[in-house]
Amino acid sequence: MKLKEIYSDDNELHVIVEDSGESFMNLIRRASSFGIKTFAIEDVTFNQNNSALYDEILAHRLGLLPLKVNKDIFTLKKPELHFTLNVEGPKVVRASDLVTKGKGVEVLNPHTPIVVLSKDQKLEFTATAIIGTGVEHSKWSAGNVFYFRYPSAAKGNESLEELRKMIDSEPIGKLKNQPTKFILVVESWGQLTPKEMLNAAFEDAKASLKEIKLK
């Protein structure tokens, strides 16, 4: 299998994959989207909440905040992250208002709104984040990964947008003439870089294949 990077930044990676098949591409897609371990807020204890939103809605929103964590934290005997928040309105409560206990933790997208507090409304809680995968819940997903067949008319220097347009205009029969060549797109939510996601996906796929072989 051959990989050729055609675009990369902090959030996206576009790769041409040769000498592969749809089954393996789908395995990588699933491993990238659902098999990578990340941290997400799971338990929230509310001491006070007289905002317009129920506790359950706020807990759900908190769980969807992506967290970037130092790799060493994953190796702890009990890997947990703890957060607190104690604010009073009028105020737009944002992700940046969360107070993190300990080092090596970053709440990404700090301007993300959580709830709007009016005058005399208060919000106070403690929260705990734990390790999980996208299989359990999408809040643990590291990003979005998809692939499509490489268009037969492509020359190899096209952008993703150009390749998409070529796919839309190319007959299905021609696309099937390239059964082992694909475009793989990795979009990260920020917990890992796209390349780290892809490397972790290959490791997860390798472990899955090894387990099947042993059985």
C-alpha cells in the first residue's frame, strides 16, 4: 500500500491511497472515527443551576467539548480529569470559563458558548472526564474520516475540491476502473493532529486484524 499526502494542516489531512481495497479503507475509516481513545466529560455534579437549561442538557453540552490532553495522563493508574465552574449572571458562559485541576489539559474552542445566564442566575458544578472511544459515544470521537475512489481523469496535483468535482462528473463505470486507488480525508476535532489520528487508526486496525487471526 502506498500513501501520498496532497494536503495537510492542523485540522485536515488529504491522502492518496494506492494498492488498497474498500474493505481496508472502511476499516481505517472506522478505526479513525470510532477506535481512538480520547478524553471527554462524562460525570457532572451540579451544586446550583437556575439557568434556562436543564442539568442533563448542560451535561450533554459539556461532554461535547473536545479536550486536548498530555499523553502521559493516559498512562496513569486512574486516568481522570477534573473541572469546576462557579459563575453568576448576567453572563455568557463559555468553554474558557471551565477551571481545570492539574496540568496538561486544554479545553479546545474556548469561545464555545455553554449557556446564557441572566441576572441572579447561577451555575456551579464539578465535572469529571474519562477515557472512551467513539464506539461508546460520539463525544469521544477524535474526528471525521471518509474516503472515495480516485477519479481516473485526475493527474495527481488536484485539490480536494477539484477531485470532488471530477467525481461528480465521472460515470460510475469509470470510477470502478480504479478499484485500488482512493482519496482519504481525515478531519480532526483537535484532540489529536490528523496524522496522529491516522497513525493511531493503523495501530488499532493492526491490533484488530491480529485478534481475528488468533481466533
